[in-house]
Amino acid sequence: MMPSGALSGATVVVAGAGFAGLSAARSLEARGARVIVVEARDRVGGRVWTLRSQFAGRQHAEAGADLIEAEQTRMLELAREVGVHPVRILRRGFGFYGPDARGRRRVHRGPGAFQIVPRLLASEIRDFSLAEARWDSAVARRLGRTSVSRWLETLDAPPNVHAGVRGFRGFFLADPEELSLLPLVEQFAENGAPGRGEVLRIREGNDAIATRIAKRLAGRVLTRTILRRVTQRANGVTVAVDDARGARREIDASYVVCALPASTAKDVLFEPALPPPQHDAIAGLRYGCATRLLLQFERRFWKMRGRPMAFGTDLPTGAIWDGNEQQSGPAILSFLAGGRASGELQAILADEGEQGVIRRIAWLGRPARLVASQRIVWEQDPWVGGGYAYFDTRFDPLWRDWLARPAGRIVFAGEHTSIKWQGYMNGAVESGLRAAAEVESLALCP
């Protein structure tokens, strides 16, 4: 990328060293800006976090964002640019474990309700498509006010469909009672069922991308540094942060990229205040509860000929998939319990320990000996308070565009600001690149 010169001499503070913030910082430097990254955690990567020292055999697994789909091209381009290697995994896609039409629990080799729901949503998908998938339409307003559970009730859907849709909480991180029908309709209208094509992860660990970007930045990356206030002036901004010692300091800059989750950005004091709908959008966005459990076993007992190695379920154990298929030696099973399942899985672990979880996955096969265990509860993380954003029936669809709208010299990024890839690493990366382009555009056309 050839710098335009518009950002030469400009200083940009990037708040947040997740994939959105780091992608923005990298692109801003390529455009000629001087960049300072501030990050509240003691590491970079945000919700991309690879655990490396907790397992036997020098293995690693993802505590946060894990799977990359082949059409998520920004992620794959970034991986190539920083020199890490995406590898294909889960070649048989996702199956589903839950009741069939007769109420018998069994392994379904296809993705269950992800195949059924598009047919049930045909009229809603048609109307949403007629409205050009716009969230400022009357169609979106109607869908946004309807919960998924209420929609199922109006259909008088059978129990196996209810169970299959509850299994979606492993994808949306919200139960049918909380999730708006609008994002479900959008998913099938725009993207279809997730995980249908090639699935990949980074062989070296997903957070290797973040650490490599951070090391190659010319500017400083200040960890354990918390954004507290952004004050705008006609010709610049002043950013107040609390540093690693708890001392308040101020940084003068030309622009700010706020790449914090909305759940954290709502606590930042913006002077002057953000426009009311933007404030309401940030304050009103919810983040789904998410517990990631990683169990390392002596062998891959869930691997069977012709059967997937990834499953959605409606159980408290949540979605389950092979967490280190690309590595030799012991095998790691990854659980993602989203929505109410997060608390249910934590209760099982508190009352019965890991063996209580293992008993509940006997349908996968005869368990091997457990070697190691790690649990990460994302709703207990003070810098996000959940896994990723979801839209409930209280979120006004008109607010969505405000999540990504610049406010003077402040530009916003993060997976929650992405339209097509909200909730994905790809959405975070794209939003960071978009934020850098917007900063340059503000400099060229103030």
C-alpha cells in the first residue's frame, strides 16, 4: 500500500490490541501514521487466546476464537502476510447430537436444525431479502422485536426442532428466549448455514497472528493500559489512560480508533458525548455468556469412520469439536457452552468435576484417560464480559449502523461493528482495515 501522505505526521491512538485494533494499527502505519496501541490486558490478541503451557506433549488449544471458514478471506490473507499457516480441519463438518422426530437422542451426521430452519423461515427470508437485507426497514423492525422462541411457538414446532434450535446457542451465544429472530433470518438469507465448507485454524495457534503483528509494529504497544476518556478538539484528541501502575496519563493524538468491545467502550467517557443513538447502540448491545472447556485425553476416542468430529447439541455441554486435530500426540476436545449453557456447564464442573462432563459425552465413544483440563469463562473476563456480541429483542435495528459510525475524530472497530462477519475473527480484521481507511479519509476530507 502506497501512503497517500494524508497521515504523515499524524498520531493515532488505537484502543484495544485484539484482531480489530492490531489490523487497524498495521494498516495505519502502512498509510504513514504514527500509532500507539493501548491494551488493558497483559497480552495482545483479545478474545483470540491460545493456551500453550497447560497441556501435556507441548500441545496448544484455543481458549477463545478458534475456527476459520474458507470464505473468510481477510483472515487468510492476514495469516499469509504475517507468515503463519492455516490448516484444514473438521473435514466432515458439524453433526448434531439430539432428539429425532420420535424423541430418541442420537447422532445426526448432518447439522440438524441448520438444515430445517431455512425452510421454516422461508417467508421471513423472502421479506428480508425484498427489503434488501436493510436493518432500517419495517421488515427488520418486525423481526427484531420477535424472539426466536416466540417464532417457534407460533409455528407449533415439534420438540426435536425446539432442541435443534436451542443448539444454536453454541453459535449465537444466546438461547431462543433471548435471541432476536432478525439475526437468525439474516444468517440464512445472506450466508446460509455456517461451517458448510472448508474449516481451518492456524497451525501455530491463532494468537500467533496477533503476536507477530505486535512485534512488527513501529509504534508502541502499551499493555495493562486502560482507556478512560477521549476528549475531542477541533484539531485533535486527548486520550486519558490508566497505566500499569494505576497512574493517570494523557496522550495527545490526531485521531482515535476505538477497537474495544461495546461492553467495555460504554464505560469510556467521551467528551463531547457521542450522539444519543450511538450511545444507546453501544450501551444496548449484549454479549453472550460463553464457557470454553478444553479436555486433553490420551487418545482421540471420538474419531470414528465416516462420522464428524464436531457436533452441535442442546445439552449443557454445548457445542463440541476436536480442538487440536492438526497436532500429533494426545487429543484435546473443545467445548463451547454458550448462552444459558455456560452457567449450566459451570454448575456441572462445580458439583461433579470433569468426570461429570465426561459422563455426559459417553455418546461420543468410550472415553480415554483424562490428561489435563482448562476452563475459561468469558463472561467473567472484565475486558469483555462475554464471548461476542448478539442481538436481542431490545436492540433497536436502527442502532446497528451507529456501532460503526465515526464520531468526529473517533472511529470504531471490532467484530460487533461488522455486518457480514459479526462474531468472527474475520469481522474483527475487516473492521480494523475499514477503520484505518476511514481515518485516512477523515484526514483527506475533514
